Amino acid sequence: MNYNLPSTQDELWRRTRPDRFDPNQSMTSSVVGDLRIDTSPSKGVHVLPLADARAHFPLLLKQSSVQEIPNFARLIEERGNEGVFVFVEPGAGNGEEVRIRFDLSLTQGSHGALRNFVVVSPDTRVRLVETVEDPGGEQAFASTRVLVGRGAKLEYLRSWNLNRKAYWHSGIHLNEGATAQVTTFARGSGISKIEEVAELAGDGADLDELFVDEAKGRFHIDAGMTVRHLAPNTRSRLKVRGVVRDKGYSLHHGNIKVIREAPGSDTYFSSRHLLLSRKGRADVIPKLEIDIDDVKAGHGATVGSVDPEAIFYLMSRGLTKEDSEGLYVEGFLTELFQRFPEMEGESRREG
Amino acid sequence: MSEKFEVTNDYKFGFKTPEHYHFKGGVGLTKEVVEEISRMKEEPQWMLEFRLRALEVFQSKPMPQWGLDLSQIEFDKIHYYVRATDRTNDSWDDVPQDIRDTFDKLGIPEAERKFLAGMGAQFESEVVYHNLKEKWTELGVVFLDTDTALKKYPEMFRKYFATIVPPEDNKFAALNSAVWSGGTFIYVPPGVKVDIPLQAYFRINAESMGQFERTLIVADEGADIHYVEGCTAPIYAKHSLHAAVVEIVALKGARIQYTTVQNWSSNVYNLVTKRAVAHEDATMIWVDGNLGSYKTMKYPSVYMVGKGARADILSLALASTNQEQDAGGKVIHAAPNTTSTITSKSVSLNGGRASYRGLVKIHKNATGSKTNVQCDALILDDHSISDTYPYIEVENSDSYVEHEASVSKVSEEQLFYLASRGIPEEEARSMIVSGFVDAIVRELPMEYAVEMNRLIELQMEGSVG
């Protein structure tokens, strides 16, 4: 099928040229990488490679509630044959942890397209930890669809180390009373384009998202988060924390839409960037489109450097300048470490 | 509450005087029309060449693909040049009677009657009345319509003209550059402080007639000036186009405030390019109130190119039935220690759509710069729309950027409190809106603040169903 692929005329692709990616190349490789399922889930929680899921759960794979899939992601979904399928059966899932790991080293020098599905049945709870390790290569694509059923709770932790040209899409659909807490830590090198679309489709659905990126070297990360409030009394919180070093570039789009049929919605987008180098760059585009009066909507964005007074204080206590700045950055990322403790070591290693 | 606010024809300024033009060009835009405009105005060759170049740019540029839908504008059905009288007037008595009648019906505010002597009143495409206060003439202040300034001060004019907004900037700036007519030219010499606001009243008065005024303001080193423009226009059936270009130069240490109260009638496309350059230690203030028009796209901008320059943009937009107000502001920090603020308040009611669209850009060399953006939106009913499109681009680690936005409605608590004080709902809503926009309105000269509040009340009438 042919889709109108994005061009630089498209608002969301103005700063990351789509022609840098060649999704047709992803056809040439059938091996994406090493998919590891580091977990032995309890009964009723299924974690299996996509190919196996096709045989076991054909109907579930066809079912997708996510309405707005970017065309680029649709193409990836058509090309991608590998990936993982997570399914929490009704009545199962009591807050278990499921760990999956993608090691992209097998695709070094080549291309790959991943396709993942996560289905959380109504009134269940699960904690999903996803790790992407990438020693570097040509390009990689991924599209993940997440469906959170009525009253279900998903805690979704993502650690992405992207060291090549990467396009990562996720579509999250929340039904009535569903809750998703999504935490992402992205770092690496190369050019990364992230597109996330969250749909709050049922009354009282709640999305709480923290997205942290560390851009160093020449890492270019362009992350677009679209939240669509489609039902009454839905709530979303988006928090972005960016640390920019060297010649890094961190760009965040926040596209929040509240339609007329979603009275009582409550949304806030908060973005903070720490710009630590002379050649780094941080852009924020927090858009709001509100079609009804009965809402609470807002955004706040700051871009700044380390507070010299805080550094002065720490140095007066005997810390070196480097350590003081390190501590300052750690403080800046506190919430990430609270939600996703394993990332504390990762961040230290990066910084 | 969801009841639709009817648009009636008894719009306050909805009258029209019989057309009585000295010259009215044909409809449509061709090379011949542009040559004719230049010939009628007896312009120098370089201006004719400039216009023709701009026409080519206009014809080659596509319509903007962002913002509002402008596809209904029919460029072929617009008069590109209309002149009401064949010369500008030195005294009020020389102004033709029907034009004076129109101003009377408009109820020109006291501010303008009082300072009429220092006012350039634009009627149709040209300034028909011009008189400069003797005091300012003595100080060396030049306050003329743009056409006359081109004749009287050709060198100064050429030095600054189109240096801030070149025709290549955007399609509508190109259009204006090709067919511009009228507008205001101000030059304030070094160190001169003009303590009374200079004012101009704009009107469009010919069906399907575009108004393409061109304003150029230069404040020399340490000068200080406040310029006020206000617009009202009669209602017509066909859509009118207003595509102005305003260029401002604030040299070292100068301070310029440019205040606009825009109340075009509900059929006007208002597509204006307003831009200022602030040199070292200069201050530029835009106060921009958008109440009328059918569709407005206007983002006053300030390029801070000298160290220590400052920019303040205060933007107010009120969108009611069938109106789309796409307003905002842009600040570009291109020098060290520059500071800026943008304060935007938008109100949407009766199905109107109000947007904030803005840019904050901190260039690499703009060390120690600070900026604060605050945009608030108030939605008064469940079928009105409020959008926010802020762009923040930072390339310098030694600067600080803050941006904050909120969207809210009139709360039941506020209405209940005011009701408990015996204030009826309609009046209470009007009060809440007035309070919401107060940060902008209080920056206006008093007469305009009064008028602004009156206009808001007028817009709010019937908004409670």
C-alpha cells in the first residue's frame, strides 16, 4: 500500500528530514535482532514473539483500537515481521513485572523494523519493562501498539539506547477508567524521531507520562507526543526533561487536543531543558487545541542552564565543579530515578 | 449558553457613505496596475522597480500552508488602488464634507479631537488629513503619510524602506510591497522624546477594496515615541483584504511603543506583517488588540540585534461568531543580554476561534538573555475554540527561557460570587472578561482603554443564552 509519507512541509517533520530515513530498506532484512524475554510470567500473562502470537492469538492481533497511526508508522507495521506480543488475560495480571529486551546488535550495518503489541485486559495490572540496546548500525524502525482495557493499570518503563537512525512510534489507547504510567529514558547517538500518539478514549482515562532524554555528542532527538482527549473527565500529565550536552539537539513537540465531546478534561504539559554546552540546542513546541470551555489545560516550558548559585553552594562544600554539575543533573532527573531506579546507573554512565 | 449570538446589521460602525472617489483603479492585479499606481503617485524609478520585483515575488510565492484557511481570498476581485481626494490636506476645513461626516458618525474619540492637529487620519488608501504640531516640527520630528515622505525625504526613506520586511518575507508582504499606498512615516531625531502619542485612524470604505498601507517608523538614538493606530470599518457583503506592512527601527537607546486597537468589521481579512529591529539598549513595545475582522493573522515581532535590547509584546485577541483570530508575537534574541516578555490573552466566545502563535528564538551569541512568555486563554462556551502554538528554540546555554500557558473558562464560583453581590450574569461575565484582559488594556492610553472596554462589552452582548 502507498501512503503519503511525510515531507519537510509537514509541521511535525520540519526539523528532522523524513528523507533521512528509508523505510523501504527495512524489507531487505528479516533478522531484526535478538529478542529476549527476561521474565517467566505467571499464568494468564503471555509474552511471546510476534510470529508465535500470530498462531495463538490471531484475532487479538487484528484488533486495534488506536485510530490515529502516523503514515510512517503504518508503513513500518506493514514491513515489520518481528517483535513481541504481550497479552494480559482477563482475570490474570496482578501487578507482575514483564521484562523484554531488544538487542539490535545482529542488525549492525543493516536495517530493521520491529512491531510490538501490548494488550492489557480490563481490570488487570501489569508492569512492563522494555530495554532497547543498540551498538550502532544503519537504521531501525519500531512501532508499538498498546491497548489498556477498562479499569486496567499499565506501568510501562522504557529504556532506549538508540545509536543509529531510528524512527520509534507508539500508539497508546486507553479505555474507560484505564490508567497508564509511561516512563521513558532515551539516549544514544544518531538521529532519532519519536512519534507517540495517546488516545484517552474512555471516561476517566488517565495518562501520566515522563519522557527524559540525554542528548550528547551529535545525538538528535525529535520527540512528538500527541495526546487526544476523546472522552469526558480524562486526564493527562506529560513531563519532559531534557539534558543537552556537546552538540546535542533535543526537540519536543507536545500536541494536546481536547475535543468537544470531552468535557471535564484536565491536561498539563511540562517541559524543562538543561542546556549544558555552547553548541547544544533545545526546542519546545507545546501546542494546545481546545474545542470546549469545560477544561483545565495548560503548559509550562523552561530552557536554562545549571543554576550558578547551586553550583557555588556545592563547591563551597568541597565538591569539584564537575561533581557539582553532575549532582545538579542528578537532582534534575530525580523523578526518573524514582520511577525507574535502574536508570540511575545508566545516567551516570552516560554523563 | 449555547444559543448562537446573532450577527445583526446594526453593527455599531455599520454605515457607509456614498463612494465619491477621485480615482479608483480597476479590479485585479497586473503589471499594468502596479505601473499605473506608481505613475499616479509620480514615484521615482527605484520605487517602480521595487514594486515590480515585489509583484513577481507575490505571484511566485504559494499561499501559506499553515495557520488559517485563506483559500477564499479572490485576488482578482480586489481594487488595488483608490484615492479619495487628489491631495493631502493641511487643514481640517479642506477635508471633503462626506469624509468629515464619516468621521463624525464614527464618533472619533476625544483623544483624537484633542490632538487632531497632530494626527494623520487615513481615509481610504491615503492620508487625507495631515497636520503636524508646531512643537514637533521644531524638534525635527517628521510625521507624514508615507507617500509624501517618499517625496520630501527620499534619502532617509530609501535608507530604511523594506530593510526590515523585504518583499521576499512572505506572500502578503510581497503583495503590500507591490501595491502599497498610504500609511504613516515617522522619524524622531536623536534624544527627542515625544510625550503625546501620535495617532492615526484607519478606515476601509470601498467594497472589495484592499488596503495596503505601509508604515515606517525610525527612532534615532535615545529618542522616545508612542504611536497609536486604531481601526474601525463599515460592514460589507464581500470580503475585504487588509495587508499592511509595518517596519520599525529603534536605534541605540531608543524606545518605541506601537499600540493597535483593531476592530475591523466582520468581513475583513487582516493579514499584517509587523516587525521591529531593536539596536543596542533600545526598547520596543507592541501592544496589539485584535477585536474585529473575519480572519486575522498577525504576529508582531522584535529582532533584538544590539546588546541590552528589550522587547515587550502584549497581545489581546477576542474572537466571536465566525471570527478567527490567529495572533501572537515573535521575539528573536540575536545579541547578548537581551530581554523580552510576551503576554497574550485570548478570549473565544459564540463559536469563535482564538489562537496564540508565537516564537521565542535565542541565537548562539545571545548570552545572558532572558525571556518570559505568558499566554492565557478564556473560553466562554462549549462551542468556541482556543488553540496555542508556541515555538521555543534555544541555542545558547547561558540564557533562560520560561513559557507558561493556561486555558480556562469562567468558573461557576466567580459567577456565584458576583451574583451574590447582586450583579446579573451577563454583566458578571463581562466583568470577568474585562478583568482577564486587564493586563493588556491598562497599557493603552486612557481614551483607548475606555473604548476597548466598550468594544468588549459590545462583543459580549447576548453571549448569555
